[in-house]
Amino acid sequence: MPFLNAKDAEVIRRRFASDLESDVRLLLFLPATGGLTLPGEDWQIAEYTRQILNQVAELSDKIQVEEYGLLSHGDVAQRYKVRLVPAIVFLGREDYGVRYLGLPAGYEFVTLLETIIAVSRGRGEVSETTRSVLAALPADAHLQIFVTPT
Amino acid sequence: MESPRITVDIVEATEFPELAQRYNVYAVPKIVINDTHEFVGALPEPHFITALARAVTGDGAGPLEETAEGAAEVEATRLDSGLGDDDV
């Protein structure tokens, strides 16, 4: 079932056409397959996430979706430090360390689109002051940003 | 993207209740930095960056004090009580 109506799809297609620069790989990590559902894994949410990503990827040939099983591709999951699913790893020219855990729907659909664009451009929409502060950070920072779709 | 030192997980809180509970997420957006500092709400960029820088450099007024005027009140709260405490 399409999440996007034709009008919205066209708006996003145009935005991607004007704003995307480098190719973006969306690595989608899914729960175990084969009828085995581990506690805490929700296949329905993962399936919706898969459908949303694939519909978004259809709107630009610069976006590719790759699907991995958390267990069946354990080496890939480990490389990208993915432990929970569904998880999306955004890769542009490099891995900027941006992950999305869960279903990027509702208001968070915009987060998905903006993250794809930012990763493709390799820079965010931030001020020069912010840029210089971040460049001078003396230690690593891991941010967890908790959101809801409403 | 502006710094290789920063990694970001955006977490859909209702789908990962264990994480949300671990970090006492009652309102969104809630930002947790390095498991040690947190703040709630979408801050204006200068305030956000000041809170982030202070969390990373420790509590002290670092060299970043002048980068965002008036941002002192949004300093991220240090998580003192240990994660997973239910009595907070």
C-alpha cells in the first residue's frame, strides 16, 4: 500500500532532484526471518519501515536501500554497531554516524527526508558558529534523540 | 556531519520502551548525550550547541561560553542518579 499520494511523491521527487548531491545508501536492518521472532522485535513495524524506505528510494536514483537481517548479517550489523531493529543506517560519501531506530512515519517522515538530504550533501544546515564549535569538540559525543511520530 | 566526533541515534520512543524507560523519557524530543547529560525540548541552535559542548567538556564553563549568549539556562542536566533508577 502506498504511503505517499501522487502529489506528495512529486513534491519529494522535486526536492530530491534539486537538493541531493552524492548517492545515499540506506541500510535497513530487520528482525530475524524464518518465522522466528525474538522478544522485542516487531515485524509489522519493520515491514512498514521497509515499505516507506523503498517508496522514498523510488523518488530518486541517488537513493539505494539495502536490507540486512540483524542475525543473518550479523557481521554487517556489528560493523555499523546496530543492535536493535528496525534500524536505518544512513551512508553518504562516508558514514557520518547517523542512525534511525524505529518507524520514520508521521512527523518523523520529515526527519527521514531531511536526514537523507543532509547525508547526501555531507553537511547540515547550521551556522558558521555552530560549525566551528563542533569542529573544536575535544571529546566524542553520542547523542540519543528520543522522538515520537505525533 | 560537521564533526567525526559526533554520532546520533534518533530513537522512536514508543517502539523502544526499554530505552525510553532507561532514560526516563516522558516528553519528546529528549536528548541524551553520552549517557551522562540530558535535556528536553527542541532548543534554538545556539542553545543546543552550547548545551552539547558543555556536556562534552564536562560541567565547567569551557572555551565555548561566548558562542551563545544567554544560553546558560539551558545547560544539560547531569544524570547523577544512575541509569534505570525507578525512584526518580
